Amino acid sequence: MATFNPRSRPSHPAGTATIALYRISQAIGHLLRARGEAAQLSPAQIHGLLFLRFARPGVRTIGGLAQRLSATYATASGVADALERKELVKRSPHPTDARTVTLDLTGKGEREAEGLDNLLDDVGSAITALPEADQAALVRATQAIVRRLQEAGHVQVYEMCWGCQLFRRDAHPDDPRGPHHCAFVDAPLPEPNTYLECPDFVPANN
């Protein structure tokens, strides 16, 4: 049983592990706040920069940002406004839908986002310090937990195409629009886009 009551944890491994994951999330939140203070960015703005750096082009909109932040459209719009005032983000009309505005990083925004690459280094170092067998077990366990939470609707998983059920590798290698295929949008997929994160990701069956 997962509970915040410390007296209940010794006899419930799931509860002990849940609290450990909770403390890791606290550590990540602390890292985000510390980096944000140094860069004069809020945690939401940091998430916005990472979203625009790694998400596939078709979802880089206010609506896509709202989904990524698990926030309202108005909140996501406020985050975009703040990043735009800081000259980190620019807005432009959607090429096929005049009602939609796309969001893109500016050159300054790209540099700021690249500077976030080492944000989670302390967490990574703590994991790397574990024996290799424990690291492998941790990967399997956390992936299984995330999948269950995704199925329950508690988390939105963004991953690359290569591990997705909807990805068709080399479906039409001679197509100038892209050698691969995405079954979700039923369209060719350029190679560079396969290395971006997508909210429509469906884990492939192992």
C-alpha cells in the first residue's frame, strides 16, 4: 500500500518504493527551480523550451504546449508569452491552418535550451553509481511503472518514433518527403523527425 505514513512502509515494499520515487521527483523539482533561478526562467518556461526543442514540428503549438505541461490553454499561452518577451520563442502562422499559431525557438532560445542538457546530471550520476544489474532492473521497473500510469491516464508519454507501434521503417525509401511512414497521420516521415518526441507515441509490443 502506497502511503505517506512512515509507520506503514516497512511492511509494504510498494509504499517504500513509491515514496522513494516521490523524493526523486522532489529532487528533480529542486534542480528545475535552481536552474530556473540562475537563468531567470520558471520551471514551466524550462519545460516549454525543452518541449519546443524536442517535440515533432506538428505539435509545437499553444495546444501542444498545454498538453505537455498538463495545463490549460490560457496557462500555456502565458508561458509562451513570457518566453516570447525574453526573445526565446517566436510565433508564426501555421502553414495549413490559419487559426493555429506555431511556436519555434529563436537562436537565443536554441542556445538556452541546449544549456539545459545537463539539468538532470545529478540524478543520472546517482543511477550510474548503481551496479549494472541494478541499473538494468531499474530501467525495466520504471518503464513498466510509466506504462501502467500512462494506461491509467496519469502521464502523457512523449517518445521517438523508433519504439512506436505506428512507425513503419523504410516503408517508401524513394519518397522525397521521407523514407519512413507514420500510421497515425498516414504520411511519409523524414528521417530527422524520427528522432523527435511525439505525443501520439504508442509503445511497441516487446
